[in-house]
Amino acid sequence: MITVTKTFLPPLEEYNKLLNGIWERGWLTNEGPLVGQLEDALKQVLGVKHLFFVSNGTLALQLAIKALDLQGGEIITTPFSYVATTSSIVWENCRPVFVDICPDTLCLNPELIEAAITPNTRAILATHVFGTPCDVDAIAQIADRNNLRVIYDAAHAFGVNYLGQSVLNYGDINTLSFHATKLFHTGEGGAVVTNNDYLAHKLGYMRNFGHNGPNQFVGLGINAKNSELHAAMGLSVLPYVPQLMERRRALSALYDKLLAPLRLQQPVVPTGAEPNYSYFPVLLQSEEQLLAVVAALNSQNVYPRRYFYPALTSLPYVSASTVCPVAQAVAARVLCLPLYHELAEAEVEQIVRIIAHVCR
Ligand SMILES: *Cc1c(COP(=O)(O)O)cnc(C)c1O
């Protein structure tokens, strides 16, 4: 069976070595040494100033919204992302205002943002979808002009650079997911990232019940900490990320070559962006063709995923009146093909043969 992704597991001895240390110390959570070590390593690898390891990428989004005091306000956001991008806005008592995506990058379209701004607009929450950087410069200018905060859902953008530096250096707060399906993972996990010292102070106490010392509280917090066991997984996986990325790059190049005769539309990576090859999305000509491709692949035990379908404008808890024609059309036609370190070249060939048979 070939699935859309497969979790990379590090050599068990390497994980066990870190577990031995945990057993010796008897220290499983609450700012343990491995959490600190992982945070330091990630700050270095990603080239960012402050990073907090948290329980998952969804809580990372909720912390970001909370830390920026956005409650009650409107947040301009993308209809084309995983559900957590929108649900975290609603969960934090803000109103998501959807702005359509660019048909080429599939990220939030900056040209449409200003028309959606009202006196209640407080922030922009955009996703670097499939690791493709948003138009971060245009978004920064709009935010400056209108006094808005910017959060990037960078769950797909681990290791993505833009104009020679980590894309995580744009916006007020960036969030990452280290879920088992992501390029770099800790089983479950995530991070909030910022270069702002004041926001870092706030995020630091917010993820730990608001504690500032054992008997003191500085503000409202929640339990968003992560454990030594998850940090150990992260520390064991992290050294392999360059290899995983290289393997995915090679497989993506093979897909590109074999799919070329079919002329399928693919998201455009903007100039200056160095992608991480975390996904391999293609756009079929119609939903009908997509369903035929999925059925043909499933019949051969290949299970791609409709990332992301449906468009988030159709969620039952958002304003039903929003229309985002580009996102809705893209969501109906987009399919992520299998891409992971253990996928064989012959399997890519087989997948493309099945698709070609339907799309010819
Ligand atoms: C995976 C993902 C999340 C949620 O992360 P979890 O760690 O699973 O909570 C949020 N946004 C996007 C775009 C994602 O792909």
C-alpha cells in the first residue's frame, strides 16, 4: 500500500540512547534538558531568535492569536489550508474573514486583502501552503499601512528559505507543526517562533500556565508544553532532515519529468524561494477527472490525499456568505501525490502510469 506520506522513524538505538538519559534523570516534562536542547538546535537550524516547543501546531496557532490580543477582532485569512488555520481563529473568539488565494502560488492573494479590511480587522493569518512562501513583502506593507499584526501558519514551511533567509523571519509570530505527517516531526508537537522579545516573554509564560517561577504567575496561560519523550524524538529525527529533503527533491524531480507530457497545473514557487519538497500537489483539469484519478490509484492500492478539500469557506461554523472562487475551484481539483523518503522510483513510475492512463 502506498499512502500520501509515511513517517520517518530514526534508528531505534538513537532514540533509545536519549531515553536512557530520561530514565536516569527521571525528568519527563516541565522544561527538561532535552526540550531545551531541541529548542536550541531548532533555533540554530532555522535561523530564528525565539522558538518555543509546544504540544502541537494547533495550540501554537492559538497561542499566537492569544499573545497578540486579537480576541473579538476580525482576522483576514486563507480559505485554502488545513482546518486548524480557521478553527484556531474561531476557538480564540475571533472572526475569520476569508480572502481568496492567488491561482499560481495558492497562497493568500495580497491584492485582495485591503478590500476586506474593516475597523474591526486586527490581523492577517496566512499559510505558506505546501511550503510555498506567501507574498511576504506585500503582506508586510499592507500590515504596516493598516496597523495589523501578521501570523504565518508555517506548518508546511520547515526549512523553507526566502531571499536567502528562513521564511520564519517574516511576520510577528510564526507557527510550526511537528505532527508525524510533517517533514520534521516529534510524533506530536509544534512551535511558536518570533523575533520580538516582548512577544517571546509572553509566549514563554503562556505555554506554561502563566507561571513565572514556582509560586508566581505573570498572566493567563495554558498547558501547551511538550515532553522530554517528544523532544527525544525530535532530536533523533533532526539530523536526518537534510537527507529526507534531498530524497524528496529527487523524487519530485522524477515526478516532474514523468508528468511533463500530461501538462498538469502545479503551484508556482516564487523566485527567491528555496522549497522543502514537503508535498507534491497537482491540479487536475476538473473534479470529475480528479475523482477518476483517485479511483484508478485506489484500485492499485495507492492512496493520495485531497489536500486541501473542501475550501475552509464551507466549514459549518463560519459565515456562509463568503465566496472565494479561486480557492473553491482549486480545492475541487487539487491532489497531493505520495511523497516520502522510502517511496521508490519504480513506485513513482507506476503512479504516473496510472494517472496518465486516466488523463490521456
Ligand atoms: C498540520 C497542520 C496544522 C496543525 O498542526 P497539528 O500539529 O496537527 O496540530 C496547522 N496548519 C496546517 C497548515 C497544517 O498542515
